Amino acid sequence: MNANKNAKLQDMNTRLMNLKEVLQKKTRQPYMSKIIQQPYIDEDKLLLIMFIVDNLQIPKSKADKYIITTMLVQIALDTHESVQNEPLPLERLKGRQLTILAGTYYSGLYYQILAEIDDIFMIRTLAEGIMEVNEHKVSVYSHARVTVESLMESLKKTESSLFDRITHFYNRGELGELAANLVFINRVLLEKKQFLAGKPSILFDALSKLFETEQSVPFTLHNNKQSLIHICDKYVSLSFKEIEQSIDKCEHTELFREKLKWMKSQQQEAVQSFVEEG
Amino acid sequence: MKLKMIYSFLNADINIIEKELEDTIQAESPLLHEASLSLLQAGGKRLRPVFVLLGGKFGNYDINNIKNVAVSLELIHMASLVHDDVIDDADLRRGQPTIKSRWDNRIAMYTGDYIFARALDVLSNINKPIAHQILAHTLVELCLGEIEQIEDKFQFNQNLRKYLRRIRRKTAILIAASCQLGAIAADVEDELHKKLYFIGYYIGMSYQIIDDVLDFVGTEKELGKPAGGDLKQGNITLPVLLAMETPAIKDNLVKITDHSTEAEIERALELIKNSDAIDRSLTLSELYLEKALKLIAELPQNRAKNLLRDIAKTIGKRKF
């Protein structure tokens, strides 16, 4: 039984790596590769879309195309997300310029691949996902959300809308929820890590702003650090719980469960070190 | 005559497209909506929608169907402008503050991505795979053209062929695709929509060459942005390439870098303006227009044919 499970895990890992290699090849452009780094490929999201596509029983001929194009869109969004506001010295300008074009190029590739297989449904589905992601990115970034609940919901959408759109079309909302919770946990943990390291965090900036407005008194981040962390931990725990409630309804969960176990250990570690550091 | 006056017989349909553009960019986020709307309201020639409509006039013209193509192509053009302003660090576009200067780079990136996705969403109403294949190919080429433009900055040793390939990708193929996609949406037969593609392509080449000339001879007021911007940014356009055929001018131009002073740039601009490069550039633009006109003459007789011819001729004489 264990040998079977291991073999299956091994197969899934190999497939994951193969898909990653395809993405690396697709996104390579000779001049861009000389000036900017190869794009970041979020392996968790790659695993997730693989898991979704397998659960939706999409025909093999389309399955890999769906995984590749969804990831190209994700890579495009992540690439554009890395464009900062700060003015750059002349020698670094070219890098920013190419980063912008790279993101657009990856979007173009997603469209091209799906156009070649005449899949107008998926073109529309991913386009709707991109729109939704950007709607929520603007809301989170511009501090437009007025409650913690709506802020967290928006943050979740920035990470999950692409997956939501696909699963909803196939009437598998529970699969979408599962995916949304997973990417949300990942994002909150990342924001928390940034915050604790004293680096800028979009989530914690927005949370601080919310508290400042609610309390109508100057908000000192230092004093309230613990309450902000507490809010985030609460949302993470809730999401873990929701995942546990719905995971049994899904198939092909082996790799997914492994990932979950690892994420939980990360969360525990973070809590531990936060408590120890006071 | 102004372009807008020439295509006034399309006014009713252009108005439908304007309205549709406004409806399409209705975002839930007020900020996103405001940013998109500010770009839309800054105006523009709406050249791409006009070419889409004209292409459609050669087939079963139904504005309710064709508007999807027209709106989509204008949105793609708009999205690329928003991102281009971040690339060029531009504060003004059509005389108005750019999204990146009014808000910041991040908002500009989100807005551009949102508008781009809207464009694909709208075009997905056209259930013709070939339309999507053409547009997808166009978008990838467009992007490669921009990447190439960055690669070629301050590369004074490039040749004419490279310049032409760059403007083909950067401008001409989107106008070409506009003509062709309008026709495809209207069920025009293959041979005719391919001809319309080339008409758009030649007009686009001519249009971009004139744009490159105007960057030297236009005023800031006419251009809606500072003149001479191309050379300052290291974009080697046709007037520069032709001016460099004179060794004395070449010696001056090849010294231009991104560290050059305003005075050095000004001197280089004057050298180009006073050379025969401007006239020779316009001659090449004229040659492309002639090619377009020759193909237009082969089109079936209708009002759109006359309009295409008039637009082509006006583009050749435009001042801004």
C-alpha cells in the first residue's frame, strides 16, 4: 500500500517537474533572458492547477494545455506584480522595462496557445479571472476595503480567482473553495513573514490602515503588532479547517495532502518563533 | 481634411463603440474605473475601430457583432499605452497626465492588465477561431517588437531592415489585424480579408514612419508630449538612420547615449531636421501608401473603399 502511494507521489512529482520545464521553455526569450531573471514559477499553484484539472477529469489532450496556460497567466500576473513604484537609476531601468514587457508577453502566449486549440471558453474563463484578480489587487493596494473580513476576502480573490473561474464553470465550487483556501494561507503566511522581517507588506499595510481608521487615534504598529498577527493566524486556522472539511470530497489528493502537512508545520514554526521572540 | 471628418459617415457606429468602450471598462473598483475612464476620455483617433468597421463593410455588416472586434482592439491599444507610459516613465499622454503619474506604477500595471483582459473577454463573443489566432499572433508579435525596440536602443549600427521589422511589429500589424478581423467578423471570404490585412499593414507602416518624422518636426502642443523624445530615449527611427548616411552627421549622432546632455540632444535634433532625412523618410512613407492605394483600387466598389482611400491619403499628409 505504502509502495503504491510512494510510486504515485513519485509520478506526480515527475509530472510537476516536466510541466515546470515546459513553462521555463515557453517563457524563455533570448534577449530578455540576458537582462532579467527567468520568471518565478509558483510551484504550489502549479501543483494546485494540476490537482484541479485532474479532479475535473478534463480530457488529456486539453489537461496539460489548461495547466500551462493558467500558469502562464499566473506568471504574467506575478511578473507585473514585481514592478515597483520607486524611481530607478538609469542602469536598472532596462530591467524594469523588460519586466513589464515580459508579463505582457506571457499573457500573449496564454492567448496564443488557447487560440491554436480553438478553446474560446478557456480564453474567456482566464480573461475573467485576470479581471477579477486585478479588481481585487487595486482594492487591497489602495486600502479600499473597510472591514477586515472584506480585506481578507479581497486578498483571497487576488490569489484564487483564476482557479475559481475554472472550477465554477465545471460546477465544482467545493474544489474552488479548497484551492482558494490553500493559496490564501500561502499568501497570508508570506505577508506575515515579510512583516515580521520588517519588510513592506501589502496586507499588513492595509490592516494597519483599517485599525487607524476604526480607532480614530494614531495607530502605533509596534503596540498592535500582536493583534495584527493574531488576526492573520485566525484566518489561517479557519482556512486550514475549511480545507480539512472539503478535501475528502476530492480525488488525487496525495501530493496535496503532503503539501498541506508541510504548510501546517511552517505555520507552527512561525507561531513558535513569534512566541519565543515575544 | 481631418481624419474624423473623413469617416463621419461612420459616426453613428463610432458613437456606439464609444458607448460600448465606456460600458466595458465599468470596473467594480472605483479607482480602477476612474483610471480606465481617464484614459478613455483622453481621446485618441480611434483608428483601429475605424479600420475594423471599414473591414466589416465588405461583408455582412452587423454593428452588434462587429463592435466586439472594434472595442477589443481599441482596448488592447489602450492597455499597451498604459504599460508603455510606465516603460517610458512618461508623465503626459495626449496632453493629459498618464495613469502612472496620476496614481503610480502599480495602479498603471493593474489597470493595463485589467483592460487587456477585458479586451480578450469582449473578443470571446466572436466565435471564430481564426479571429483569435490572428489576434493572438498579433499580440505576441507586438510585444516582441517592443522588446526589440529596447534591445536596439542607442544601437546606431542597425540597418533599415531592422527598423522596418520593428515598426511592422510595433504598429503596422495591429492596424492590419484591425482591417482583417473586421472583415472576418463580417464573414468576408478569405482572399478579400487577406487583401484588407495588407492594406492595413501598408497604411500602418506609412503611419508609423510619419509618427517618427513628427517626433522631430512636431511641436509639444501638436504631439501632446515633448518633441524629440525618440532620440532622447535612444529609439533609432528612420530619420536618424537616413541622416546617418551623411558621415559628418553620423559622427555626431553615434556619440548620443542615455547620458547625453540636453544640449547635445538638441544639436543632434537640429542636424537631423536640417538634413534631407525628413523628406526622404516621407518619401518612403509615400511608397507604402502607394502600395496600400494600389490594393484599395482592387477592392469591390462601395463607400468603405472610398473611405479607406481617403484615410490613406490623409495619413500621408497628417501633421500630428
